[in-house]
Amino acid sequence: MRPFLYPLAATLLLSAGAQAPAQNYVEHYYGPREHVHWHIDTGYAATTGQISDALQGGWTIGGGFSWQPDYSSPLALRTDLNYSRFNATRQLIGINQAIDQTQIDDGYGEIVDLSVDGEFRMPLSPYLTAFAVAGGGIAHRRIALTQTVPVGGYFCDPWFGYCDFGLVAGSEVVASDNTTRFEWNAGLGLDFALGGGESFFVEVRFNRVQTPQPTDFVPIRVGLRF
């Protein structure tokens, strides 16, 4: 996690000493003033800790909204819904090379998480704002191991519950693990004004899903607020 957070942490620390008191807080680019701002984002998600032995880095996409009840305060409440997907490592596939005499040749992991965070915003200029977020929520993690089915192979879809002969090559899930647990996260970012109340942002977060073996990942996202 640390290599991703050092640059943003340094920016926030340098700016903190130059900030005016909270009662003088102003974000000039949020106009017309609105209490709610929606956002969409996407980016890269790196796995860290023990879960990196099973899942490689992948991609993430999501969105949500921020609610700022008081324009004179740097505090806001932010809600995010995100989907992240990762490929299985060769180590995970090798350990589970055969299940019930079925050969395993690929796999993936996916996480859907809903979080509610407190957001603290610190204007650095009329067009640049640093922010920090922290909070928690619920995450569903699924890890699946698959077998490649050739053209004409007998394919069973576990989601829709049917079996048929495949007309094209595909992957059949032969084993999976599903769990829903509490997750928490913390991160830093920068917001760049675009005018008209819109802004472009970059952020880095550390996420932990409280699975028996903690699922840690670090999404690096870019997004648009509107």
C-alpha cells in the first residue's frame, strides 16, 4: 500500500499548514452550489498482502455520490458502489490443478463493494482540492476456478443452471468460493475543477475485506464529478 500513498500524503501534509480555518472554507468551482454531486470512476486495482498469492492486479469501475450539507464546512459524506475483477495467479491454479478429476486451467476473482465514507476536503487553490476519505461497508467476494471448453464441448452454466454443447470455445466454472463480509477503506486524492460544477479527480485507496484470509487491494482511480 505505501508506495501508492506516499506522493499524495506528502501533498496533503504540505498543504495542511497553509489552510485557513474550517469556517473560511470555500470551494470556488462548485457553482451553482449543490449539496449532492454524483461521480463515476474507473482504474487499476492492485492486490496486496496474502491475497496477492491467489489474485493478480485487475481493473475496477464504479460510481456514487457525495453529500455536503454545509457549504462552509470541509466535511462531506460519500457513498460508492464499485466492481473489481482480478485474474487468478498461476500459484492458485497450480494448487487446484484438478478438482474431482476436472482439470483447472484458469480462474478469476471479483469483488462488489458498497461503502459509506466520511470525506474531508482541503482547497489548495480555486481550481485544485485535496481530499481524504475513510469509512466502511459491505463487500461480496467471489473466487472461481474455470476449465476451458472447446468448440463442441459439453458446457454447464452455473449461473443460469443449464447444460449444452458449445458452439464457441468458452470457460466453465468448476469450483467457486463466495463470501460477503464487512470491508473498510481509507484513501487520498486530488480534485481538478473543470468549470460548471464539474471536476476531474484522481484517488488512491486501501481496501480490506474481512474474509478469513484478509482480502487487501489498492484501487487507483480516475473519475468525473458532476
